Amino acid sequence: MQRTPRDVAAKPGPSAPAAPAASAPASATPQIQLIPASAEGALDAAEEAVDLLLDSGRAPGDVLVITTGEQHPWAAHELSFGEASYWAQHDAGDDVFYADAAVADRAGVRPVVVVAVNGGPATAAATALPLAHKRADALLIVCGDPQQINAVLGAGV
């Protein structure tokens, strides 16, 4: 019998809607990598992680970056041209896409999701990390305070 993600009770919590059949066999659970960083240093750590991913051959369109505090400068700049233009770039999938945690639920699944836990409201990480976990197809990289991240995603991450 083939096991499906529903058969595996690895993490307690609310169940997510089923993934599209085309992407379900590719990965049941993304690999999680934690990069310890202060809230002030989380965005820089996320940038370094993205640079390493791109340097190792990962396509820019494979990467989604979510911030919990201050927006990434790219997102702030692109949003200055309007939301339609900003989301059109997401939909094109040609480049790394940067989203604030407050709107990340609108972002689609990408092979790699990088989360910068760079401040924001106390609930921002608690909301962003499970969402990022659902959006990551292969790899979830979380940059921030390990204690805070483990409290949200589960000990031993």
C-alpha cells in the first residue's frame, strides 16, 4: 500500500486542503533548515540563503521569500508600482518573489520557501511558518530565533 501525506500523522494541527494531484507525489513534507539569526539579522540571513541557492543552480523562480516584520526592499519597491504589477511578477514565476507574511497566503507553492522571522506582531511567525511549510514543495529555510521557530514548528526542527 502506498502511503499518502494523509496517512502520516507527523504533525498535529489543522489539516490543510489536499495538494493538487500533480505535485502530491513529488514531496509529502519539505526538508526544513533552520538558520539561527536575531530578528535584526534574519533578513540578511535570508538574503544569504537565497544567494547560496542561486549560486548552487536553483532557478530564481523556484524561490519564495516571506518576511514577518519589515518588508523586503524588493517587495516595497515593486508594490510602489501597484499590487497588480507586483502579483503579475509572482504569477510569471521568473524570479525570486518576496512577500510579507500578511499577504503570503496569496502566494503559490514553490520548491523553496525562505522565511525571515524579522519581527512584526507576536502572531506573525505563528501564522507565517505553517503557511510557509504548506507553500514549500521541497525545502523550507527559516531564518530567525531557534526557540521561537521551534515553538511554532515543533521541537527538534
